[in-house]
Amino acid sequence: MLNICGCLVQTIAEFTPDVIAAISATEGGAVHAHQPGRIVVTIEDTAARRASDQIMDLHQIPGVIGVTLAYHHFEAPEAAPATL
């Protein structure tokens, strides 16, 4: 399964670099843009954790004020071709 979530993470401005480091260190998490107080991230499912659980964990990072889901894409893998 492919499950990708795009989120806006709002932070206390002076904590933004620390939050970026925490997200970057998370398997399935990627930072795409940032400015003090705001970070644009994507979160993907991993073999060990679902994206939804990882998003909930973002709330626990010191300095995070809130996380808003802005985009969600989910698709099943393509069916394998039938063999004869």
C-alpha cells in the first residue's frame, strides 16, 4: 500500500530547527519547506508504523503547537498480471 500524508506543522518559532531535526530523523518523515513557526512535511507509512500514528507522534515533539493534514494520497499496489 502507498500512503502519503502532507502536513503543515506549526511550531514555536525558536523551536523550528529542533522540530525539523526530529522530523528528519523519523523514518517516513521528510521536510520540504520551512520558515520560523511553520514546516511543510510529508509522512509515509513504513514497514513498522502507519503514517497516521507518526502524525500523532508529531504532536509530542517539544515546540510543536499543532499539525494540520493538508493532503492525503492512498493507493493499493497494482494487481499482478494474470499468468496463463
